[in-house]
Amino acid sequence: MYARIATFEGATDLDGAAAEAQRVGPPEGLKATEFYLFGDRAAGRTIFLVLFETEEDMHAGHALLNEMNPGDVGVGHRTSVQLVEVLGHMTV
């Protein structure tokens, strides 16, 4: 499993950003298995975690997501993106 982790700073409307992400959904052609949106209200930070089954899907998804601009939905501006392999996963 692989993950793309994008961090945004300067979020002004975390609830609006979450609602917009749910409304819009994933872009067409994205081969992701799961999405998570994390928020730190005090710091004005959001983190989007997208999981992929294969490394190839992650790189293709990264290219597709990099083309997107969240615009003015209160999510802030993207400050970093990491592409990583998931070395462990646990559901309890």
C-alpha cells in the first residue's frame, strides 16, 4: 500500500473544506482506495491522506492531484506533498 500526504496551511474553514471534499469527491481516473482529511483548527492546518494499492497508482494519482487547485474552499494553501510506502496498518 502507498500513500500521498498533502499538507495545507492557512485553513480558514475546515468544516467547509470537508463538506466540499465530500461534495466534489475524487477526480475522475484516480485509482485510490481510501481518503482521509485531518484538520488542526488551532493551527489552521489540513492534511489530505490518499491511499493507493500500487506504487504506479500512487504516482499517477500524484500527477492528477497536483493538477488540482482547491481554490477558495477554506482549506488553505498546499505547503508540502509526500509520497510514501505504508509499512504497517492496523484496524482495531
